[in-house]
Amino acid sequence: MAECHPVGYQWVMEARARGAKVFHIDPRFSRTSATVDRYLAIRAGTDIVLLGALINYVLSNGLDFREYVLAYTNAATLVNKDFRDTEDLDGLFSGYDEETGRYDPSSWAYEGDVPEEEEPVEGGGHHAEAAGSDSYGARGAGASATPPADPTLTNPRCVYRILKRHYSRYTPEMVEELCGIPPERFHELAEAITANSGRERTTAWVYSVGWTQHSVGVQYIRAASILQLLLGNMGRPGGGIMALRGHASIQGSTDIPTLFNLLPGYIAMPHAHRHDGLDHYLEREGADTGWWGNRRAYVVSLLKAWWGDAATEDNDYRFDYLPRLTGDHGHYATVMGQIDGTVKGYFVVGENPAVGSANGKAQRLGLANLDWLVVRDLMLVETATFWKDAPEIETGELRTEDIGTEVFFMPAASHVEKEGTFTNTQRLLQWRERALDPPHDCRSDLWFFYHLGKRIRRRLGDDEIDRPVKELTWDYPEIGEQRDPDAEAVLREINGTGPGGRLLASLRELKPDGSTSCGCWIYCGVYADGVNMAARRTPHTEQGPVALEWGWAWPANRRILYNRASADPQGRPWSERKKYVYWDAGKGRWVGPDVPDFEEDKAPDYVPPEGAKAQDALAGTDPFIMQSDGRGWLYVPSGLSDGPLPAHYEPHESPVRNALYGRQANPARRTIDRPENPYNPALSPRFPYVYTTSRLTEHHTTGAMSRPLPYLAELQPEAFCEVSPRMAEELGLENGGWATIVTARTAIELRVLVTGRVRPLRLNGRTVHQVIMPYHWGYSSGGVITGDVVNDLPSIVLDPNVYIQESKAGTCDVLPGRRPRGTALLDLIERYRHG
Amino acid sequence: MAERMGFFTDTSICIGCKACEVACKEWNQVPDDGFVFRATSYDNTGALGASTWRHVAFVEQDGRWLMSSDVCKHCTHAACLDVCPTGALFRTEFDTVVVQADVCNGCGYCVPACPYGVIDRREDDGRAWKCTLCYDRLRGGMEPACAKACPTESIQFGPLDELRQRAAERVERLHADGRTEARLYGENPDNGVGGTGAFFLLLDEPETYGLPPDPVVTTRDLPAMWRWAGGAALALAAGVAACFLGKRG
């Protein structure tokens, strides 16, 4: 966090100064490790072992916050009798199909829940094949509001018992054997987090892409969620799990997504073969209880925002105008489509996949096989210049004269040259002003897409196929000489309006009957009463610590999600020290320094009537209001592709055997078995070292925004790797010299930094060396400094839920000296692949 | 003269982000210092110099990684200023020491005079450069760029008396927490340079960070040397005169 979020890290330092104990768990000893109370070195790719052992520690010592767990989680809920755990099947859950490598999740359901029957539709397939849980789990699909439960937690089929059994072999000894963390260090951590949880205290977890970029990435976060729910650390001040994002407003770009399988506000993108009309789609995509029960209002309002008067009840509000999925259209599937020639054109906006995505060679081979490519960036990034300076030109794999891709480079406006919002990891929207106009041809992304849309619309004819674009509401006021669309008008559209164009104040005003429009239901209220709430800047001296008048947080300006859980079931604060949102019986409402994440007047003793829908189906003691049962899910009965509970699997490429199960790697992981994407075999002596990629404070992602700046470039001028003194000695690596890092994909050369900060790990009597590689360099980007591309090393192997690549844990070989040039490089890799 | 202003750099909360180095260069338009991978931890700018006015040192020890942002000390007794023949170096109303680039003739006397090795001549223009404690910003009522950019308040700017007080309290607190290795460096007005305007809280010996343990203003002995030289000159003159007188006699 100190390394990548130094500005946010000041608050960690502040917390430490006030007595907080801070642990840092990371394969790499970074600037964060240098400034915490305790650093734990861990082998990359083994965090579920550690988190599972912490869960086991909590459960076997009876340290869970029992009252919270019973009232607010699904601990007591009974699971289908057909469910089989990894303990029964040596690393598999029930429902696995060896042939397809996929799970049928129906046996994971709660008892009494009838699993949804998947119709075999032509060209379609199961949901998990189409999009993974990202379009599904967010709405807590397919579980009933009041499943059978055993509050005594004695039934062997209740979630609590299943959990306890599932993690019973995740012991401190296993942590030592797989993670390389000694038992005394494990105990120090376990004691600290349990002592700092409960009525009086809370513990927070913070993670970044070190947790997500794995073939089990989603389950890493799930494991932390289980731990936090057991300890009562969700929905309470000082608790939670904070995801540190990798760029400014990445949270914003998932809320109003650039993801293929989501519509704004985490609404599922419809599928070509699974959904007919709007009714059919709404029926199948989500539960009717909890706040997702109102999804018709969210979807219809979105369609009204996009198609305005053309969207009516008679035409399904133009639901049929929405694009449809036919399968995985994620980044890596798209790249494979490029190589195969099925994807002809490509927009790249503010990204640099030629350097930033896993298996850079596959990325560049895809780019080289396009008809056209549009790159919008501040700099001439490698993605725009690959045709003349990619490493494949040097090896002869590509020849400039053979590349037919027509590249359009569009210079972009920087953040000070455009107005708009940033949404940060706390869901906080902050408006920023334009300080000056962008120079020359540089324009904002908003300008680009708006005017591109206008030009396209002008060229459309009367064909049926053109109508979705022609009927779009595309009429923002244009401002100034550059005719930039008014960003506040866009924010107003996102906020939504009711009859007469009145700006909506709250998402509760959204209607399913077409009388409201809203571009993103969770952002509804950001422009309440005609005020740009995101632009508010009331100083901290003029408001309380929750700072409700600084910017605006979705939903409804709530700063801590699920904050009903900060009070006990009766609505009283768990303790005076952790008092936050609580029930005021006199006033008949929830009160506190934050906006209650609950119906303000729903009493703690509210019991839903039979057959109630949406939020009315949740009791006054159900804080997790987006879930169909209002509970925090220790166990996930539906929505995940790779199991209802996190289990440790080794990374796809690992030098270590999975000591927990017969299954070495995540059985449901997605591999891409193609010549462009060869894998290092697991446990291969040819690739004996573990690598992980990382970032430095001095640079930003692929370096496009930092390498061209001399003041940043001089601070970390060359691509390097960090190795331990012992590894350096064994391999003959010299500090300041060169090393060649080899995987089945390619080999790159890096300068060597020998440092005692990297320590060899002792695992079960054997030594495992780790190589740490910051990935900020590339072959151009207008950089005053260049270097080999670290992301050329990882393979494309994906988490089956969200299709993120496993770039944080892999295997490699390391050779002293510089890499071979030209075809000699290809010969070297060929020897490794078949040697 | 206004109150004496200075820096208190508390290295115990430095996170090594180098925002100070970058902010300093941005504000003062200092050129880059070359692109050299030094393989010395995360330090690739090496040391303070003509084109590096804030420098973050990274010291790797067993289980510990020390980070510390170094800067011109703005000495009470500043040798650089003493030896400057043109008056390019002067003491400001904030009791800081600043080089005037338009006056400096590049003689370089100040370079060996500095007991910390801070001030340096730039190869291409020959003139001497160093931290100005953002004299222009101070005159505008702003704090120096490095202190402004520091996210953890490791670099604190303010009236020197206040900073000394704050630093003493900080050391006391660290000692109470069992971190007895914490000590101040440069704050003592009785040291060899009469105390520094920029002082530090360190977690190890000064040498560990590349700082001289007991610096002395290099012009300390100058008056005595002048007295000796003067005496010698007088004696010589007297001798010569005596020779002439003797001859005549």
C-alpha cells in the first residue's frame, strides 16, 4: 500500500501512531513491509491456506462473534443433502464434470431450494460458460429468503459445520509447509486479529491485485469475507475488506462498466440464447427477495435513459436493442479472436495491453492481425507502436511490411484538461474541474465517443439494424470552442429523472413502469435536487468524521455498506466504542452519523409477511440487504463457478505439490491451450523458481505516464528483478548485473538487485526461491527509459468467475547474463519447451 | 528578520515514496540527474548534488529498511556562505541559506567548504546549486514543495523553535515505546555548525545514512588562521623592513 498508494497510506501511518497494529503479508518485502509492526513473507499463490488457517483458528477456538454470526450470516442455514465437500472428494466439490472442467452448482444450493433448470439452448450453454459469476453472484441469485436453518449449529449440514470441517486441515503446520510462515508468526497474527474483533474492536483487511490476479482470485476475497463475517467485522466502523484499485476511478469503471458482461450498476448483460424478452430476462437473472427484487425498476429506468421516448411498455422499453452475449467476450477471448481473425477492429482507451496484459506476445500477435486499431492515450504507447518496435520484430516473428493493421492514434486529454468524476475504492464520487483546455487535437474520452457517435448517426440509413443507434438519446449540450459535451449533463442523466424531467433524489424513486429514467441505479441521488453532490467540498472542520458532505458515495451517500450490522439484532450499538448506526425507538428510525444502509423506518422486530418481495421480504435483523436472504454468505449456494467455499489450489504453474488435496490446481480454472500460450508444466524442474510481478512507487502501471517523465524515470531507470543473496550466489547473479528470466512464453533480461529483503522460503525441508519483478517497462511509450516487458512472461490462465489472469504467481528459470538476441531467443525458448 | 524557519525530517515515518525529490524538482525546475541503475537498494539518484536537492536514502539492514530524505542543512554557521566571494550565497530573512543563480560566478569555493557535501556545481553551467528551502514559496507564504508533497508528514516545515520542541517530544514518545535507537541529528545549537536549520530524527548512527557524525563548519578556524597569517605577515614585513633598515644602517 505504501508502494502503490502512498497518499492513502498516510492514514495507515496515522492509525499506527494511534496504536493500531499493522501486519503486512506479501511475497515481497516492500516499502509497506518497512513501515509496519510485523511483516510476514508468504509464497506467492498460497493465501487461501493462510486465510483458511485463520478461519480454522477462529472456529476451533470458538472465537467467532457468535451473536453476530447467528443473526447476520448464513451459518445456521442447511445445505442440500447432495452437497459434497472437498474433504469428501479430495479437492473437488460435488457437481464436477471432468470432461468439460466445469461445475454444475445445483447440489450446492440451500436445502429446499429447487435448482434452476438450465434449458439446453442452441449455441448457448450454462451460465458459467457464458459469463461466470460476475453477472450473477452480484445479485445473490437463486436462494430463498428464509431457508431451513439450525440455530443450534449442530446439524452436520448447516453451513457452520460444513465450514468447520472444510477448514479442519488448514493448520499452522500446513501454513508453514505451503506458505513458508513459521507457526509462531501465524499465532501472533491469529491472536492479534481475534483480540481486535468483537463488540469493542474491529479489524480491517486491505488487499490489491496481489489477491485478485490468480486462478483462484475470487476465492481469495471470499476467504477474507468468511473471516470478517465470523469475526463480526462487516458493516461496522473500522472493519471491512478494502480493495485497493490499480488506477484512478477503476471503481467507477466497474460501476458504469467497461466490462463485457455487465450493464451499469452490476446488472447482467443479456445473453443471446438464454433470454428472450425483458420479462424472461428479469425472471431468470436474480432473486425476487432483497433489493435486487426491484431490478425491473433499475433495468427499465436504464433503458429509458438510453432510448428515451422510443422506449415504451409496448416495445419492452427497447430491451431488444441491448447487445447480447454469446459467450466469453473478455479481454483474453478477444485477443484469441484477433489471432484467429474473427475480431477485426479494436478500441484501446487508456490501456496498454501490449505491455500490461499477460503473455505480451499473444497480445501483439493479435494486434498485428487486425484490420484497424484505435489507440487513445496521452503517449504513443507500445500498443500503438508494436508494428515497428515489438520484440517480435527483432526475432523475425513479425515483419513491419507484413502487418496490415491500420493504427489510428488519438491524443487524449489529461485529467486536468477535462471535467468529470473519479469514483474511488470507497465508492466515493469526487467531481473535478477542468483547469485548462486540452492542447491541439487532444480531447477527452467523452468528447471522442460523443462526436464519434454523432458522426456515425449521421451516416446511418433506415435499416432496422441501425435503429438502436439512431434512437439513442444522444443530445448533450456542447460547450466552448472544442464543443465538449457537458459532463454535468451526463451526470444528470446517470442520476436520473422523473416525470417532467425532475431530478431524482433517491433510488427508491425508481419505477418499473417507464415513468423514471436513470443511467445507473446505484448512482441515483448524486445530482439530487439539482445539486452536483460529487462536487461538495465541506472541510473536515465543518462536519463530523464520517464527512457526509465531502463528495458523494453510492448508494445514497452511505459511507459504510451494510451498516445495519453495526447494531445488534435489537438495534442497539454493539458497544459504546463502536457505536455507529442504531435504532431510535422514540423516533421510530435508524440514526447515527452515517446514512443507514437500511429502510430508515424498518424496525428491528419487523417480520416479513408470507410471500413478501424485494426488501419487504427481509426481516428487521437482515443487514445484508442485497442478498436474497439478507445474510452475509459464509457459504455461497449459487453464483460462483468454482465452489461454494474457498479451497487452496496451487497456481497453475507451481513448483510445489498441493499438500491439501489430490487436485493440484483449481479444477475449474480456464486454460487457453494454444500454441501462442504454452504453459510451464507444474512441478517442472526446468522452471524451479517462483516469480511474482509488482509495482513501484516511482512508476505507474506500464510506465506510459511515468517513463516519459525524466523526474520519475531517473528514480527507477531500468527494469530489474529482486533476488535473495543466496539465490544470487547459487546462480552466479551479480548485483547490478543482468539476469535472463525464462518461461515457456519467452525470456526477458533484467538488471539484478540482490537484496536481503527477499528471503528463500523453507517449505517442508526444501528451499523455494522467489523472484520479484516490477513490470513498468516496455520498448517505447515515448520513454526516456525502456526495458524488457515483464508481462511477456506470465501465461494466460484465468480465474473461472471473472476471467482475470494469474500474473501474481508463476514459475520460471533464471540464467545469469543477458538474453540471446534475434532467432537465438526463439531457439532458447524452444529448448525450454521441449527440453 | 522573520522567525527562523526550517525542516524537521522524521525518518521514522518516511515511506520512501520520493515525492519530496520530485516535488522539489518540479517546483524549482531542477534538471534530471541522469538515468543510472545503481543497484543500491531503491536509490538511483545517489546523493545530494547540483541537480538533486532532496535525496531519499535507502538503507537495507537485517529485517529493517531505513528510509531518510536528506536536504541542505541551512547551518547556523554556514561555511559556503562564509567563503563565497561574490555574495551569491546569502542568508535570507528566514535565516536560510540561498544561492542567487544570477550572481554566482561558478568559482566553486563553496563546494569543498560544505561539511555535509551538499552544495555542488552543475557540470554544464558551472554554477553552484542547492536547496533554497523554497525561498520563493516562503516569500509567498507557502511551505516548501517537499514538505507540501510529503504524504506522511515525515518532512515538517515550520519555525525552528517549534520544530525542535516537536522533535524532542517525538523522540521521547519513541523512547517510551521502546525504540531507544531514535535520536536527533543536527538540532543542537552547540554542535560544530551551531545547529542546523534542517535537522533529522534518525533510527541509527548518522554514518548509516551517509551523514557525517560530527560535522564542523570548515571556516571555524578561519579567524585564528587569519590571526596567525596576519601575525606571520607582520613578522615578515618587520623582517623585510629590518633588512632594509639594517642595510641603510
